[in-house]
Amino acid sequence: MPDSAREFFSAVFLVIGAFFYLAGTVGLLRFPDVYTRLHALTKADNLGLGFLVLGLAVQAESLAAALKLLLIWPLTLAASATVGYLIARRARALGISPWLRPEDR
Amino acid sequence: MSTGLLYALAGVLLFVMGMAGAIIMAGALRKILAFNIMGSGAFLVLVGLAQRDGIPDPVPQAMVLTGIVVAVASTALALALARRLAADGDEER
Amino acid sequence: MRVAPVLRRTLAFALLWWVLVEGSSVSWGIGLASVGLATFASLRLWPPAHWRISYAGVAAFAGWFLLESAKGAVQVAALAFQRRPDLAPRIIEISLALPAGAATVLIVNVLNLLPGTMCTDVEGKILRVHVLDGRLPVVEEVRAAEARIARMLGVTQ
Amino acid sequence: MTGLELPLALFLMLNLIAALFRVARGPTAADRMLAALLFGTTGVGMLLLLAYAGGHPSLVDVALVLALLAAIAGAAFAGRAWTKESDDA
Amino acid sequence: MNLALVFDLLLALMLLWSAWRALAAPNATRAVVMFIVFGLFLTLAWGRLDAPDIALAEAAIGAGLTGALLLDAVRTLGESAGADAGGARSPWRWPVLAFSPLLAVILVVAVLEAPQQLVDLPAVVERNMGLSGVTHPVTAVLLNFRGYDTLLEVAVLLAALFGLLALAQGAASAATRESFLLHTLARLATPPMIVVAGYLLWAGAHQPGGAFQAAAVLAAAAVLLHLAGLLPAWVAPGRLLRLGLAGGLLVFLAVAILPLAHAPLLTYPPAWAGALILLVETALTVSLGLVLAGLFLFLSGRSLRDEETR
């Protein structure tokens, strides 16, 4: 790939990544309870990191360097999924009841 | 202002904050946290001040690296002391 | 002990080492030692099981997973940017068909990353799932995820 | 280097700050545990961007270590100290 | 305005904010959480200061060890140990609060007015790199130019562990049966952690990394295994563990003393320096990993209070 095309794809992926981070943060700020906030962080931020890693891997100098970047993503996914579960379970153990729509209550 | 100088100044403020905390705070755990913050401030000053011209300086970096490891060891020792103190306090009661 | 899993794991950790050192070939000594130690630790912590993992299944699963996790993020983004987030959360209970152990762990992890589901509890075969939008056909999606995992690991449901 | 790395690192920093203020406010103990998730995603992302923004390439290794260990802080948060009392004050 | 400067300013402010919250939070758990967040910001700051070696150590120790250590302490000491954040009862409160800004101003002026260094240390290190046996300056300083600092530091770590062993009393808690998800993660993540530790040890010779960082990752693996209930807390060190704990120091000492016949302490012959440093670093990685893990595993769950309630 020529360098200009690489830079273009890299920039596109990075911006998409940043968008999902923003979505995660907005969700965290606006969602009503800890369970919904968990959804925001475990889904949006993780995809944000995925795109960010992809955007940087496009720029990487060697295949191994790119793979090293891409390796970080599944590691974070595994950690996020596990920690998300631990927090949700803990929240239930603490007796925090989930937020419901007024008509569902 | 260079990056090094900025973090050195932040380090000064952290050091003073940690020192005040270590004197004022009552709980053992808070005192330990305050000491750690104080130490981190000193580390930032060490490295930041040496690099205020923007040239990385390996000597303070190596010192701080060992400092961090010693800090975690002393934190563990201090926590062990705090536990022993709490346990002895319970016995006297 | 069978040789194949040992070889497979050694190869995987050697690949990890190659990626970490970014292809450098200096000083393989430490590399060999740590790959050996890692393989030993992995065999101790996770003795080889008698699954028949299908590689085509893994590839298909990975593609599906990437697509679904993108969907999940888009769903969250859409909800987050709505003027009034249209959430209809509820907690549902699903009885798992997958065998206990690794397959269950995998489905819990996968559900946490897939659109609109977040596991809060596992009791035996009962899975309690927090759902972002209870109006969507979540149970069907969980069943589909189960089927894919079963196919990939070669286990019967 | 596309020139976007540093602005995006700054953008992630602003995200992290907003999220942390939210998380620190609670109201429940579980909300505060969400800080552990921010470590793994936003922290790692920022380190990677800094590495490619002309910083040291070794910051990728730092991000890798953080990603590998992110679960420990989370496990310690969720598994160890939280009780109902730590929520009241 | 310069974006890098904005980033640095924000980061510095967040350092101060998280440190402040760690001191002023209303209960111990929240204080510890903010302290862990402080560690994350500190990692980023080291990255900005072109100090990836320190950032690596801070990331590994901050995320892997400090949090677990402090949260465990909160559990055994109880929230009361960290209570009274305001310190309203301390007679020193007002004098200290009045004096602190003054001290801050004095120190800030001192930092701003600090004279230039008389010796240009980076240049000196640079000139002597050829003799060090490695190509990464921080490792050269740690294990060659200022090797005796590192030697004594390892001794200090060991002393801290002995002190902790002497203090720890009561029964160590058995491994708790944790969530099966964490269990799985720990079993899956430990082998890659070993490879990463090996990589960091390998990296030390020519790029950021080395024994300390590798040891911190190994210790973190042990902490994760313990948190997941796979590794019980250590009660008393057996013979093998004792050898492992002290081995690094012994190898370092042997390497330091051997050239004494024809050179001062800790001068390696340049031809051998690389190999000797690798030997010392490998031994240190194992020993320091065990020492750091021991700091958590010997202490974990021990408290008389637990026994009384039982």
C-alpha cells in the first residue's frame, strides 16, 4: 500500500475509534444505572480500542509490530468481559436493583 | 515551559500534599497512601527536573525505577505493621 | 501425555514471543526458556481436554463475533446519543444447553461483549442476563451464540 | 504518523476525565468499580496513541502490560473490599 | 495553543486531583480506588516524560500489586483504619495547612531557579555505553555504572520481606473459591504473562525493560492466581522458596565479588559485561518476582480480627 493510502485508512480508523470512545463516555454519563453503564463501557469502549489498534497497526513498520498492536485488543476484551461480569455479579450481591422503564415497573 | 519542568512542578505540589496528609491524617492506611503520594511527587521532581531541557536522562530514571520497587516493598511492610498494631490494639481492649 | 497439544501450545507461545520481539532473532535463549516455562504452566493450569476444535468453526466464529460486537457498540452509541435514551432493560433467565466448564465460560464472556446482553449471575445451568432492550428477541440470539460455540468446540448441546 | 495521534490522545484524556468524575460520584459502590474498566480501554488507548505520537515506541509494551494486568485491578475491586458500609459514607 | 502542553497540563491536574481524592475521600475503599487511578495517571506521566522503563514498572506494580495489597489491607483492617479523612482531631491540622502553601511556594521557586547540572550526566552515560555490555542506558546505569545501588536495593527488598514475615501473625486465609470466570481468565492469562515477563527481561539489554519490570509482571501473575483462588497464601517459606527469594541477591553478590582480585567491587570486564548482566538480571527476575509476590501472598488475609470473629 502506498504511504498516502495507509495514512488515509489509519486516520479513518482512528477517528471511528475515537467516536466509539465518545459514545461509551456519553453512555456512561447518561445511562440510568450501573448495569446499563456496564453495557456502555464493555461494548462501545472496546470497539473504540479495536478501531484505534487497527488504525495504528496500518501504520506499523513490520508485520510483527502490527500483530503486537492487534494482540492488545483480545487481551483487553477478555479482561473487560471478565471484569464486567464480576462487577455485575457484585452489584447484584450488593442488592442494587436494575433500573426499569416507568411502564415496566 | 518544558514537559520536564511541568511535571517537576506537579511533583512539588504532590510532595507537599502528601506531606501534609501524612502529618494530619489519623488512619494508618491514609498515612501510608499519603507517604506514597509524597514519594511519587519526589520521583517526578527527580526525573522532571533533570529533563527540563527535554533530553532524557537515564541516571535519575534508573534511580526512580529502583525507588518504585522499594516503595511498594515498604508499603507492604507498613501495612503489615498497621495490621499488627490494629491486632494488638484489639487485644488490649 | 499426548504430544500434539504440547506441540500446539509450544508453537502458540513461540509465535507470541516472535510477535513480542517484533521478529528480532537476537538471543533466543531467554525466548526458549520462557516459551518452555509458559507451556509447562499452561499444561499444569489447563490440562489438555478431549475436544475436537474445528478450525473452520473458529474462523467462522471470529467473523461472526467481530460483526456482532460492532453491532453491540453501534446499538450503545445510538442509545447514548438519543435525546432520551430509549432503554427497556430487564433481567431474564436462560437455561443453558451447553455443558458446564469452558463452553459456559466462553458464552458468558461472549454475551458480555455482544449487543445488549450482560451476564450478572450463573447458577449451574441457569444464566441470569441483564438485557438492554427487552423488546428485542434476546433469547433467540443467545441460542444462536450457543449453537456457534457448540459447533466451534465440537461439543453436543 | 498521521498527526492525529496527539489530538486523539487529548480527546481520550477528556473522555477519561469526564468518565472518572462520573464514576467517582457513584452513587453505588458498583459504579465506582467501573473505574477498573476505564483502565483497560481508555488507558491502553492513550498509551498507544502516545507511543505513535512521536513518543517512545516502547510505550506499546507498557500498553500491553496494562492490558494484560487490567483484570487484576478489576478482580481486586470486585472481589475483595466492597461491603455495604463502604457505600454509605 | 500547543496540544502537547494542554495534554500535559490536564494530566498534571488529574494527578493532583486523584491524589487529593485519595487523601480526602470519605472512606478507605474509595481512597484506595482513587490511589489506583492516581497510579494510572502516573504511568501516563512517565510515558510523557520519555521514561518508558518507569512507566512499565508503574503499570505492572500499580495495576497488579499495589491495588490488591491495599484493598486486602482495607478488608482486614476494616474501614476504620482509613476513617477520619479530614483529620479534624489532629492538633497539627491548622499549623500544617498554614505552612503547606508556604513550603509549596518555596519549593516551586527552588525548582524554577535550580542551577544547571555541573556534570552532563546523559553525555557521560552516552560516552561510556561501549563499556557497559548493554545498549540500553537505563539498564547500563542500573546494573553496571551504579550497580552497587541496585545490589543494596535488592538487599533492602529482602529485608522488607523478612520484616513482614516477622510481623505477620495469625493464620493466612486459604485460597477462596472465586468466580469461575476469573478462574478461567487466570488460567488462560498466566502462561502469556510468563512469556511477556521473559520478553521484558530480554528487552532490558537494548530497550526499555529489565529485571524489575519482568519481576513485577511475574508477581502480578501470582497475585491474579491468588485472587482467582488457584494459589493459596504462603504460610512460611520452605527451603526451595528461601533459596529462590535469596538467589538473586546471592548471584548478584557473587558476580560483584568475583572480579575483586584485580579490580574494584562490581567492575565487570567489558568483554564479559553483557553476559554477566544477563546472568544477574535473570537471577534477579526470579528472586524479585518471588519477593514481590511474597509481599502480597504472605500478607494476604492475615489478621487476628478474622480469627476472633470465627
